[in-house]
Amino acid sequence: MGTDAVLLMFPGQGAQHPRMAWGLYGREPRFTAAMDEVFAAFGEEGEALRRDWLSERPRVPLDHVTRAQPLLFAVDYALGRTLLEHGVRPRVMLGHSIGEVAAAVLAGVFTLSDAAALVRERVRLLTGAPPGGMLAVSAGVAALEGVLTEEVVVAAVNAPRQTIVAGPSGPLAEVERALRAEGFTCAPVPTLIAFHSPSLADTVGPAVAGFAATPVSAPRIPLYSGYAARPLTRELAADPEYWARQPVAPVRFWPALDEILSAGPPGTVCVEAGPGQGLSTIARRHAAVRRGPGTVVPLLPARAGGPDADRAAFATALTTLTTLIGPAVSGRPGP
């Protein structure tokens, strides 16, 4: 099995946690260099991001949009970059929410400096967003139709029985009470904003101008859209509305994942390049993995731990990838 059987997955909002992946910083040279590259791309804000990322008591909580979005982008990008330099050459990449922006940089759609500027502007706009939240519900979309409202909507389809809903704080609380009363299992997603809901439409509208002025290229590594659930073509990548409206549009992660795994070669290796193992858990539910011969390889622990946990998880992942896809994965930089 070669590296062309690899799917790289990049998580988004809700996957963040304090000091995510910090155990690799200063110990894994490629990861360290990539994180420093991102912090430099964020300019003056970069040092504040690094400080809060590494701190036991960050000045700004990691769930705040000014930390969660840029740091998720940074960690996703740095882990993906590290794998590429270890020799992994993915057949396709798929990002969830802000994870798609990190994947787009690795695919060559945006330069890192341009993407950092776009993320910085997105974050600036989102600081003016109305209070809201997101809720994970153990149910399919159809089962929720009678409970959702114009304000509280489907924000992400993560799996056949895992749906994320989002909306303003008050209406979301009412919907949560109704769902629990009907016996649905619910869990809040770590965020202070109703991502992927209409409540952000006015907030992020001005972002179109920035994307329209930013050069884009066709992906050099195939990249699936987590919103359109199809390959990200040069034409789609060049549409500024596509990128600007991502905080408003629902994420269709499962349909995209299903397209990739159903149409791809048997034995796809799904690698989660980001904090936690949320996408790994989803991928394991797919028939191509559940019934074999597909495999899931997360790079980091399932939950926050000390630096040793990060290093052990990453080392185990590299060993597993070497076994699965051969000697291309090594300690030497890739071509």
C-alpha cells in the first residue's frame, strides 16, 4: 500500500483544547518550524497566540474565537506540513470548517501569508458576532426536522446519527430543552458563537472583498470541499463567496467523507491531522473502515494530556503509517 491511499483529515471548531499538540513543540523539528512559520505569518498577533497556546493560564480562553480559530488553523497546518515532510503524499485531503482553510494552504490554493491574513480578518469580523452556540445531537437530520427553527439550524452533518445544530443562545437553549425532553442525547460544542448558522450572515459578509482580492491556485493535492461534498475545483476555489460564507454554510463532512471512501481504493488510511480524535471516531463508523480494509490513524491523543501523551501518540502514528504505507514515511524530509 502506498501513500496514494492516504486521506488527510483536518478538524475544525470544537476540536480545540488548551495546549493542544504542545508536547511536539520544541521536540519535533518539522512541527516546531511550521508552527513558528504560522505565528510569524500572523504578525504582531502571532506572539500573543503562541503565549496563550503554551500557557497553563492563557490570557484569552482557548474557546474564544480569537484563539480557537487561528490556533486550530495553525495546529492543523503544522501537523499536515510535518506529515508531508516525513514523506506522506496523500491521495486527497478533507477539512472540517477552519480545517479546510489549513488544507487549502497545504494544497497550494493559498499561500500561508495570504491565508493568515484571511483568517485574521475572519476572526476580526467574528468578534462582532451575536452570542450563540452549537450543540451535538446523536440523531440524523431527518429526526430533528420537527424541533429545529429558522434560527436554530443544522450546522454540520458529521455522521448518519451525529448532527451539529447551531443558533443564538436563547433559541438554542429552548431547542436543547425540547430535544432532551424527546429523549435525544445532546452535548455542547466548545464555542461562544453559532458557527454555520444564518446568525453570522451579516457578520461575515464583508469578508468577500478580502477573498476576492486574494490570489488562488488550483489544488496541487486533491482537496474535497467539506461544504459542497465534491472536489474543490479551480473554479470553486476562485469563488470568494465560497470562502467568505464558510462560517455561515453548513458543513457536510459525512457526505464528503462517504464520497471519498466509497469511490477510493480499498484500504484507505484516514489520518487525522489535528487535535483530538473527533474525525477519527467518525471515520471508524464508515463501512469502508468498519468492515475493512480501511484504517484510521490519529496523530494526537483523544483528549488533552501532558506533553508525553502528545509525543507518544505522534510516535505511534508514525510507526503505524510506516507499517501501512511503507518506507516513504521516515525521519527524513520528503521530496
